[in-house]
Amino acid sequence: LRPERSTHKSPSLPDISGEMVEPVGNHYVVARPVYSENLFNEEHEKLLQLSRAVHRQSSVLLCLYSCSPQRVKKIALGLFPIVSWLPAYRFREWILSDIVSGINTGLVAVLQGLAFALLVNVPPGYGLYAAFFPVLVYFIFGTSRHISVGPFPVLSLMVGGAVVRLVPDDSAGNGTSTNISAINEERVMVAASVTFLSGVFQLLLGILQFGFIVIYLSQSLISGFTTAAAIHVVVSQLKFMLQLPVPGFNKPFGIIYTLESVFTQITKTNIADLVTSLVVLLIVFVVKEMNDRYKAKLPTPIPIELLVTVLAALFSYFINFEEKFNVAVLSFLSFRFQAPVAPDVGVLQKCIGDSISIAIVGFAVAFSVAKVYSIKHDYPVDGNQELIAFGLSNIVGGSFKGFASSTALSRSGVQESTGGKTQIAGIISAVIVLIVILAIGFLLAPLQKSVLASLALGNLKGMLMQFKEVGILWRKDKYDCVTLWKSNLLCKLAYRLYFFLNLTNNCVCVFVHSPSCTVLANVGRSNIYRNRKDYTDIYEPEGVKIFRCSSPIFFANIEFFREKLITVGFNPLRVLRKRNKALRKIRKMLKKGELQVTPKGLICMANYTHESDEELDNNRIEELDQPTNMTDLPIQINWGADLPPGITVPQVNIHSIILDFSSVSFLDFSAMRVLQKTLKEFVRINIDIYIAGGFLDKLERCAFFDEEIKPSMFFLTIHDAVLHILLKKDIASSPKLKLAEVTLQFSSFATLVPLHYSQAPSSALHS
């Protein structure tokens, strides 16, 4: 069957209802026998499923039980990623960037460690332990090169909830130094025990290969959870900003009781602390906004937290705020390491639920951030190994009286944006924390606690700004919007219950709707398309891949769908970046006169000297993800032809991809965003995308389409899309189409329609 182009009106044909229709334009007719499933399989020699299943099971068993030096080496390298990347470290090119990045990150880690310790309700000095030990462990076992490991406000708040529940404030009002010291010691022990147990859970999940659990947490769920946590952080820090004796309320709707306690004591506010907090918040928010707006022009983000902390400590010391205005200061920091301790068994029994929640949330946040940077810098991260790395980090950190660690988005952003290449930057940041612990921590003694509280709130800007998503989500996907608001309305300890309910629900969804993806081919030279592995008599148009998904696509399986789609051909993002890097090199060589334009193409006029990709990237990797632009070049680059010496790009043998969504019954907003991003990556390397079936109305309503992704890519069936591609190819290769007449058979009637068509190749579909 071939696509035909009609230039004359055909005789009117009655449709099923008896009305007259006139086929105009491109149309085709299918003439084939009526098949039952068994008859079709017999005629086209379907392969036996039993033989395929036996072969697949034998391959799996061979992989599981075979033991070879290569397999042992692979396991060892997987368990200790440092063995893979450290020997390949480009010392001369990367060390300076890592040192600069490590110093900047270390200074931020010190301040965040002190600030987030207030959320845990332990003395601020213990936050430095949480910013030091996990970094050392992650350096050996982690797979991400760019995240900064240490305290995270949401985890700190969750640990603080368990601490207040097990060691409440002194209700008798005996605020003596002895009582306060005893309560602090108990709280430190509870925080360390909860952290230790959460690390054990993470380690077990990693060993059991449960790294996939992160896919069960939808983007709306994570956004809602972190936004709600940010609100609780704001409320919990009011007592430090106003210096009010507000007890911890670890019960349903505790946030309301906290606000009630604050407002009933509002007349006792310490004005000096309040003014300091407001000034610090204003400065931090303004400078952070400047950092975001002018990040392309700034060589490094302005270290506003460090500047504010130094100035606040100096003002407090020289003006003597503590005596004159009775402000609360740090006054004492532990200038030595604590000896490792075993966790309290009694605490472990009471905080199992808290530890599981902390383990899951900590991993989900860290892996999400690590995934972003891995895609940006094009290297893999292993979810199972990340669980092992964070598990060991928390076990070691808890043993040394630290609290739960993950990664803070702002701190990781500093490490990456200041030029960090590997976790060597993390080690440098740990050295900065070590210097503060052992040598210069006493300089922070006059610092007000209200300053640390303000710095903690200053790092929540991104989370609080997620409220803007509510309106967008309501218009595009009401289900996700309800999920987001439901998470925001829940109270402190309800987080754990909510996470478990969602986890259970999503697990059921994933197992019921496990994604089934196959590559299709035409069978029998008609309009029937089946799994290419099931039949021998198949036809696949050259340069065309047909990809079918037979299950709902949503947040839990969209990454699986993307990976399967990429394995069909190639990674489009990697190809796009290689092409943009090649264009940078070509422009540079043309400017130096090393390339000359001739009628035959580009000719190299000098010996090309190798230049690393890192130097060419100039820390502007985002530019490599944009569509290739050749308007400023004197010649259009043909990526399939020979390129100048020293310039290589992956070869692409596919020109069209057809996605069969006819069996997809559901597509949520989280999956929609990933799908749009993936399709754009293919379009930007000149791959035509066609979709058969799908959700055209919903996608239009959700503003899915733009200049790159257009509604015209949607077709009724796979066959329509295939014929469109073949016709488009024929017109491009043979503009003059031949004229012929074809008899069209319709059940009980026939008519002659003059059609234009080109001669089909031997391997094409039959007419």
C-alpha cells in the first residue's frame, strides 16, 4: 500500500449512513483478507512466546549466577564509585575550580549547619557535625559529582519533631543552666539515634535494590510536601526571631497552637531581635534575587550569608547586644569532636516511623537534585548506590552526634555554579567546616540566634515560591492540584501518614499499570502493526521507528518510558550537545583561519590542536541544550557528511519516530512536562515526531504546544503517519509524481478514482 495524491474529484461515494462523501486530497485504501487472530498468526509465522520466554529466563539466570572477574570488578566499582572517577580526575584543569567551589560551599555549609540546628532543637554547634561527617562518607560512596551533602531544612524539621515529642520543653519552668544542659544532652541523643536508624533503613533499601522508590513520589507530592514544610519552618523560627518562650507542640494542628502561643506573648517581643531579623531577611532576599537575575554576568554568586553573619557578629560583639538589649546569642560552641556513641535503644523503638519517613524524604530530595545535575552535565547516577551512600553517611553522622543529612538546593547550587567539577569540592568544604570546629568557631559566639533563624528562612525562598504552581496546576491538572493542597493542609506529624498512604497507593498503581513498551513493524504489507520481535515477515520503513506504549503514562513510569524511547535509537540530548560543541569549535577555527569554506565544504588549513570540552563549555552548559543555530556560518553543516579533523558527532540513522499512544488511557501533568522536554530534544536534532492517538484536547488545554511541538504531529493511526512520512519522502526525492488509475474496491461497490502516485520500491507496502 502506498500513499496517493488525488488531483481530481472522484465520484461521490456513499458512507455507511447512506450520505455522499467525496474523498479529496491524500487518501488510501486497504485491501486485505478479514483475519482472526489465529489465522493472522499462522499466515505470518508468529514466533512462539514460549521459546522467547525460556530464552529470556535463561539469560537472567545466567546473569544472576555467573561469577567472573569482570562481574566482581563491576560490583566493586559500583560499590566504590571513587575508584572509577578519581583516577580519571583532570588535576590541572579542575583542581582550581574545585578549590574555589569548595571554599564557597564550605562557608555556606557552616552557616546552614548552625541555622538548621535550631530546627532540630539542639545546640547550634552540633549542626557543624552534620555538615562535616556525611561529606567524607559520600565522597567515597556517592555517584553525584555536584550535590553538596549536609543538613536540609525539611529533614531538620522532621528530626526536630521527633526530638520535641520524646524530650519536651521543661514544663515546670525550671530554666536553670543544669536543666537546660540536661535537656540539650537528651535531645542531642534523640537526634543522633533517629539519624542513625534512618541511615540503617536507607542502607537496607540500597542493598535490596529499592532505589526505584523515588519514582513513586510525584512532582506535585514533593512540591506540596516541601512547601508545607517551609511553612512549618517559618512558624518554628518565629520564637527565635521574636525571642519568645514558645513550647513545641507535637500534635495535630500543632502549627495553630504555635501561632496562638506566639500571638498571646507578642507584647514580650525583643525589639532588637525583631529589627535584626527583618533587616537580615530583607538583605538576604534582595541579594539572592540579584544572584538569580544576574547569574549570567556574575562570576560567582554573592556570598550574602557569609557577609551578613560576619557583620552581625561584629556589631553584636562591639555594641555588646547581649548585655544592652538582652538578645539571645550562641555564646558557646563545642570546639572539639565528640566521641562516637551508640544509639539509644529506647529511642530507636519509639521513632521507627519517624526514621522511615526521614530516610525516604532525604533520599527523594537528594536524588532529585542529583538527577538534575547528572542530566545537565551528562553522567549517570545510581539510585541504589545513592541510598547506600546516604545510609552510611547518616550512620556515621548519627554516631558522632550529628543529625540527618541530605542536600540543600541552595548549597548544591553554590557548589555547581562556582565551578565545582567533582566531590573534591565537597572535601574542600569539609575542610572549611573542620577549621571552624577546631579553630575559629569561638568568633561566632556573639552571633544572635535571630540572625541564624533569618538565614534559615532566607534559604526557603524557592520552596515558598512553589505556591505559584497552584493556579497553574488547577488549570492544567486538578488532580495534581488537589494533591498539592492536601499536602499543604496537613499538619506536622501527619507528614509521615500522608507519605505512607501515597506510597502504598502509588505502588499499587505502578504494579497494576506497569509500563509496556514495544517497537512495532508492519506485518503483511497492510495496515497492521505488531511487535517486531513476534514476526519474521515484517517491513520497517528506512529511518522510521514506531514506538508503542500500552499503559497509562504518569509520574511513576515517565522516566521508564523516556529511557525505553532513548534505547530505541539514541540519546537526543547528548547528540544535541555534541553538535553545539562542534559548532563552537567550527566558529573558533573559522575565526582563527584554520578552516576555509569551499564549494565542496569546509577544508582544514592547519593542524588542529585538541581542546577540552570543559574549556569550550565555559560553564554555560545550558546553551548547549538550545537548538543548533547556523545563521552566522557561511555554510550549512551536514552532520551526516565528513567533518573537519578533531570534530566528531554521533551519527543519527533515524529521521522519524512515531509514538503510538492509542492504548494510553491516562497522562498526568508531571508526565506531560517530561514528555514535552523529551520531544523537544528530538525535534532540535531534526527528528520528526508523529503521535498516533493521544490526548490532543488535553494537551492543547495544558499549553503543551509551542513553536517546536505542534498539533500537526498528531495522526489518527500509525498507518496514516507512516504513509505521510513515505509521501513526504517521495515528494522530497521525486517532485514529479506519475499519473495512474487505481481501482478501489469497497465491499459491494467499486469506483474508478484518478490518483497520482509514485512507483513503490520493492520493499514498500503493497497497494
